[in-house]
Amino acid sequence: MSGILSLRHDSGILNVSDSALIVGIDDTGHESFADEAHPLFGLGGCAVRAADYFRYLDDPWHELKKRYFGGPDIKLHASKLRNPSQEQVEALGVFFKNLPFFRFATVSARTARNETIETIVHLVSVMVMQQVAAFAQRTQPSAIVFIIETSERVDRALRMHFGAYRFGNGEIEIQPSVLLASKDARASCVEVADFVVHPAGAQVRNRLRGFKNLHNIIRKDFDAVFHTVDRKLVDYRELLEARPHRG
């Protein structure tokens, strides 16, 4: 018998079946590449079948926060985690190494060439949707639900881009649902997404800042997220150039 996962949002409750794909997404940087502090923009996150949401994501994340970060109900975000203890760093590494959920990120920097009329938010969104689509081909979901952390800057654009995309599942066309989650919601998939996209952005930021001695060195947090699991569960990309399609 198929189970049901209930997702509470601002307009009510969305019930999804076990065969649905749950995708948490967060952003990093700034889409305008405005200054030295924000020379890049990226989207990233995690995905798991609804049937595995509690086993591979929600329960382990709550247990991690309970044991190492002060309680299961605290808000935990990578950019706010200052001077973590060695025990906390190791616990996060074990979480990402041992749990078989899909993790992905696409990052674009101010050095990228955009010869199209599309915004960088749109281009990065399309690449992320391609990453999710590739994973969906293997899992063959009956539905896809994007849960995106709220951002005053890009809320509207992300909701439009992700809501307009269509996924093909054999003869079935899937129109994804798009939900927004605030930091106060403490949605596990969105908090995990933050810990995926943050090291991806930091890895690129180090290079852009001219840390030549770090050019070929992988950050420990980036390594823990993207290099410790089956390659089928990982998709990391950098958007370097975009050209108009001709022909």
C-alpha cells in the first residue's frame, strides 16, 4: 500500500504519495555579482523519494541536531555556523557520507559569459532542473515537489521558473509543485540543501578571490558533501558560458 507524506504550506496541506520526489533547494551568493562578498550565484540542494524522506533525511537530520547542535528544533544554517567543533564537523561528514540521498549544485560566477537574454537566475535554474531530471529518470517518480527556501530577492523568479518546467516520465508529463519554506519552518530538506550549496559556493569563492594556492585544493566541507558517496547520487556543475541556441 502506498503511503502519504503531508506537507503543510501557506495555502494548506499538500499530500504526496511515496513515489513522489521531494527536492529541497537553497541559493548562495547574489545574482547581480554586485561586490567582492557576492561574486557568484548558485542553487543547490537534495532530493529523495517521499517513501525515504524520514529514513534518509528528516529523522537523521533531527538526530544530528539533537546530539551535536543543541536540539532537534533549532534552526541550523551553514553560513551561521561559526567555529564548529571537531565533533560537529565529523558528525556532518558522517551524515553526508552515510545517507543515500541525491545532492546537487550549480554555481555561476561573475567570470561567466552570458550571451543570452536570460537572467543568471533563469540559466542556473534550468541547469538545476536538468540535474533533478537526470535523477528523476532513475527513480521514475509519480510527482515532483520543489521546496525552496524563501528569499526576498529571487522568490518570484524561482517559483516561476521551477513551476513552469515539465518533466517526462514515460508517457506521463509531470507538472511539479513548488512550495516556499522560511527559515522558521525548519524544513529538514531545506536545511540540508543549505549545507549542500554553501560549500559549493565557498569552493568557487576561494578561487575567485585569487587564493592561487587553494586553486586545486578541495574544501573539507565540499569534499564531505560531493566526494564521499556513490557518484550516482552527486551532480555538481559550474555554469561558465551561455550562448543563444541557433538553428
